[in-house]
Amino acid sequence: MIRSSGGRRVRARLRLAHYVFVGSSGVLIEAGQVLAQTQAVFMPGFMHQGPGQLADAGHLALQSLTHEQGLGPGRYNVQIRLNQQYVGVHDIAFIQGDAGSLIPCLTSALLDQFGVNIAGVAEPELLKNECLDLTRVIPGAHAEFDAGQLELALSVPQIAMRRNVIGYVDPQRWDYGINAAFLNYQVSAQQGDSRYGGNNDSQDLLLNGGVNLGPWRLRTNQSGRQGSEGERSWTRAYTYAQRDLPGMNANLTVGEAFNGGDVFKSVALKGVMLNSDSGMLPDVLQNYSPIVRGVAFSRARVEVRQSGFPIYSTYVSAGPFEIDDLNTGGGSGELEIIITEADGQVRRFSQPYASLGNLLRENTWKYNVAIGRYNATNSLDDPLLWQGTLAAGVGAGMTLYGGLQASDYYQATNLGAAKDLGAIGAFALDVTRSSADIDVQNAGTVQGMSYAIKYGKTFDSRTSLRFAGYRYSTEGYRDFDEAVRERSLDSTYRGSRRSRLEASVYQGVGQQSSLTLTLSQEDFWRTNDQLRQYQFNFNTRHQGINYSLYAGQSLRTRQQSSDRQVGLSISFPLDFGHNSSASLDMQKTGSTFSQRASVTGSMDENRLGYRAGIVNEDGQQQSAELSMSYQTTVGNVGAGLNYGNAYRNLSLNAAGAILLHDDGVQFGPYLGETAGLIEVPGVKDIGVVSTPGVRTNERGYALVPYLRPYRINQIELNTDELGPEIELDNGTAQVVPRRGALVKHSFAARTVTRVVITGSYKGQPLPFGAQVKDAQGEVIAVVGQGGQALLSTHENPQTLSVAWGEHAGQQCSMSIDPKGMKLSQGYRLHPSICQ
């Protein structure tokens, strides 16, 4: 109950939810919550009755509508959603509007709290009112109040919102989730033999598990293998405990993990690490965007366009202004700024920009602090390492960064800067100095410098140089990993790296074609070894057929050139099955030329996948392959068979996830870093929208494998699959997990008995509009045409009363037993005589 300002008590949630079944047309009508702000009078004569029935037989049902009391002007605690995002419960005053509606009184402070760009409204004098007219203050905005649910829905054009709050979620809503333990597993086995290599049998197991306890999360990755000779090996990639530190926008990690690699090369450590987490920042602050500066001669409207599309609009006061909350897309481009003065004068200018991964938005920080011992996969030295790095956006399109590394016999210092140079592109330059005491093979102490430059640019010709980098090192330079391997006499150490070149280029060709090229090359001091790899792809589509020309070389030295590949692939859709297609491939690898023809597709709502093909190599080696996979609600299984005139191979694989929580054990196909557990008590086989393959089990549980940390995630049940016997209060939910959390949400559900009664009284159908009441006197249905009524009730025997007037001849009762009724498509049907 809520008290209005006028002192009268009103019902917060109106109870009228009658069900009327119109039998003559077979249409089910649900009369929802009705709000009557003023006294209304309904004419029962418009409810057409059958022969012999009084014209006003339905007046009781209509009269109940007029007696429903609505909300009057006053203050109410209401749930507020802005652009469909929940922003909390607030005490809002409502005034009487036209046609009996209630209008919310919003203040400028409240709109500012919600993230509306108050400084950019066209008429700032309107903000002085204690009760703002949202539609007038922000053109295109509107408010809708649901009195029955006490919910206020605000809609504000995105262009009128502050960009620095896009994607922002109040940290008080961040959820640690439940205490639980989970295990992702992948198991595979293969058995085969070859004319040249003999038996080739092996079994592999990969485990990725963890435990969540309050704010802490424990994670480990382990793998095992057994070879054809029975030899076994077990490897642990990492085991660590981690928690987030919201006040520092960072994560604290203790154990075996990889330290940050933004400045120095990432290495595996056993110790303590503190890393900033940009995922805690609003979306708009996570990536670099330029600052637009200018001067207005009066209160002017400023609009920013990118590629002709408006991305930002605001009003500024006379004088210098700056816009620092843009959200631009792409690695580079050109912004068009349009300034419209109060007198209608229009000025335009453009501002090119470019971005790299090193660039940060102004006043944004990234940092890493770590101390621990080197954690190698083999018997290498494990010195203690200290590391600290820092990057900061300092303005003017520039970011400064640097770091320190120190151990018993190694020290390194880095200093760099990245700059947005607009039309020229984005550059980053850094210098690293290292000193290492190798102390083996008369190497002694070596010192050196390493210089790195990076560049990125998108051109108007649809050419995108996504990343280009070159690093040159003097002969005495070592990174930390190289110093440890050289000092430990590791066989994988190739020597001191002299240079490294890497680049990635994308070129659009026409409307349906593209070309991509990626390459990298490394060489070393005092050796002719050169590591080189590249990938080239040209893709096009013509009349529904896809063509792909590719060439490449894996990471090899200049002496090992046999791994070069050149090929052509042609694929086209087929008219049978689901998502089925055929492909023809021709490939030359070294001196071997092969042709392949294959068919792929899926069935059973994409749960069953298949692939079949034949291969011919140099006209001598022929083979056939067949593989199938099936996705279930508890995991995935697959099998493959390859058979040729020189070999055969059979493989089996399975993958899935196991979750242990307070209420038992749950199985699923996989669990990502951040996941959810939903419960629909007692309701099985209900799917989740946007998460194919996920369905509730016998107890109503299901795993939602992927959620975004620190963001509002919408979980929606596929209610189209619900039978009529299931009722849900709400089929959607919003959760905001922390990184690594497993959040749980229970949907309130209950099982009801749906009964369709065809009632008669003294040989005639019950009057249209008659009220059906249960033993407690509550109205549970209204009779529709043909004497039919739809009830939602329990399955026990009961006596119902029917009334269409206040006199004895206008009332009757009937007994029903839902268990004994005929069941048809979830509804129990029963003809009944009312006496």
C-alpha cells in the first residue's frame, strides 16, 4: 500500500486480470490491468447476449472496472528505466496531466545523475524549473508511467546522453556471484597407423577449472597426454587466485600467471601481479578518441559527423569549447564539425584522426606491477623479477608510456610515446635499454638498445594499414626471456635478435571483394637464420559462389621453404539440409599438389554437424574423410575417420562443463571466464534467447556460458516454448557480473491448471460477462461468448459460483474436478451445468 499526497490509500498493483474466452470465434482474450483515473460508466447493452438473456447480464463485470481505483497525483517510489536500462528506485512526484494521466516531475539534477547531457540542451533556462517537461527540454524524449507496476520508463535520444557514461554501470550493482566450483574438460583419443610411421595412438586431456569464493576466484589449467608407446606427460599452464579491486580499476593476482605485455614482452611468473582492468571503465573510455576544440561566437549547436553520419550533438556557450566524450569507430578517419550559431550562421571544419593500441584517451591510465619468479615450462633458471609499467593519456592526442624491469642479473628501462597525427596517421615510438649478466661461455655482461616504431592509418581508398611495426636491436640487447634462456644454455635460444618487422594490410575491392596481407620477419645477430611468415587472402563473391585465393608460409627459416602454400577454394550453397554447402579446393604445398572436394552442413537445429570429403595428392595418394559432431545441453561429442591407401586414422572427442553449487551439480557445454546460472524451478527444457543449445534440465537449471563483466547482461527465456500450464512473473532478467563471477538468477515460475468450461444454466449458455468466483470469493474468470470461461486454478475438486446479477435467479454454482477432465493441448476441457 502506498499513501498519496492527498492522504488516500491506493493499491500499488491493480489486481484485475480476468480471462475471457470467446467461444464462437475461438479467440482467447486477456483483460489486463486497467487503470481508471476518472469515474467511468460502461453500457452493458453493447455486450451482445444470447436469446433469452437480459441485456444487462454483464453489468457486474463492467461495474468492477469502474470500481478499480487508480493512482492520483503525489509522490511514489518507482523503478526507473532509461533507454531500457535499469537506473534504480527513486522518489518521484507526479502531477495531473491531460486526459487523467500522471506526469513525472523530473529535476535537472536527476537527469544529470542518469547521464543526460544537461549542458547541451537547446534552452538551458528550462532547467531552472522544479518540474521539467522532458519532451520540451529534450526533443524526441518521452516518459511512460506504468501505475500497476510502479515503473517509469524514460526514453532519451542517445545523441542527448553524455558519452562518458555510455556503458557505465554503478559499481554497487557489480555482483560477485555465488560460491561454486567448475571444470571445463576436453578429452580426445585417436588410433591410427601409417605405412611409413607405424602405429599412431594417443589420448589427450585438457582441464580448465576454478573455484569462486566471495570476491576471490581460483583458476587452473592442466593438460595430460599419453603417447603410442605408453609414455605420459602432465603440464600445468597456470594456477592462480585473483580478485578485482574496483577502487583501483584493477585485478590482483597471486600465483602462476602471465604479467602484462603492453610495454615489455609478457612472461610467465610465479608471484603477485596488479593489473589495471579497462573493462571496469565505461565503453567510451576504453578506446582512444580525439578531442574536438573550437570557438563559438554565441550559444551554438555543435554537431560532429563521421563519414556523413551524425555521431554527436550538443549546445555550447559563447567562447572556446572542447568535446572530450566522442565515441568514434575505426582505427582512423575524418570528423566533420558543424557549428550553427544562434543567428543561423553555419561554420564547418574537419579534423582527421588516427589511433593505435598504444593510444589512450586523455586522463586515462593503464598500469602493471608484478613481482615473482620466472615460471618456465622446462628446466630453466627462475630468477626473481620486479616489473612496473605505466601508460597515461596526457592530451593533445598523445600518450606517454614506460616501464622498469629488474632481477638478479637483468635490468631494463623503457620509455615511449604515441601520437595521433591526424591525416598522417598514428605513430608510436619507444626505446628500451637492457643490461644482462649472462656469465656463460665468456659472455659476461652485455648491454644494448632496442628501438621500436609503430604506425597505423586508414585511407580513403578503403585501404587500412591496421598495424605496422619495426624493431631494431643492437647486438648486446636482450629481453628478459632471451637473457634467461641464454644463461640457462637453452637449445631454443637462437641468439640475439637484430630486427623484427610485422604488418597487416586490408584493402576493399568493389562491393564484394577484399584483400588482406599479414607478414612478419625476424633476423638475428651472427647467424643467417631468418624467421619469416606471411598470409595472403583474396576473397570475392559472384552469383552466390564464394572464391578465395590464398598463399602463405608458416614460421620457418630461409632454408626451410617447403612449407609455402598456394591454393584456391570455391564454395557454394546446397539445396538440402540446413546450412549445407560444398567446396572445391586445390592446394600446392611445397612440391605436393592436392585436390579436395567436401560437403559440410548441419541438421537438427544446428545441433548435428557433418563433413565428408575426398582428397587426391599428386594422383597417387587418395583418401576419404568423414566427421560428425553433436551438441547436447550437457556437452559436445564428435568423431572422425580418415582412410587412405597409405594410412588410416580414427578419432573421438568430447567436451563439456561441470558446475558444483549449493543446490547440486549442473552440466553444460562450456563455461567462459564470466558466466551465469539460471533457475526456473521445476520447469525443464526451456531455452535462453541468444544462447543456442542452452536448455533447463529436469530441476530447471541451465548454464549461460558467456556474460560481459561489469556490464548489464540481459537474460531472456524463450517463453514461446512454454506450455499453457506454466506461468512466469517475468521472463527477462538483468545481471551485472564482476570479472570471473558466476551469477545466479531464479525466475519465479509456477504450474497452474488451465480449465476451459462450457457452462449452461437452465438449458442456456451462461450469460456473456458473468463473473466466476472461487471458494474465497475471488473473481477468477469472466464468461465469454457461448458460455465459455478460461480458469487458472489448482487441480483439486472445487465448487465455483457464477453471478450475473444480485437476485437469486442470476446466480448459480457448479462443481469441477480438473483431474478427471479431458486434456487437449495443455487445456482441460469440460462442459458443466450450473445449478
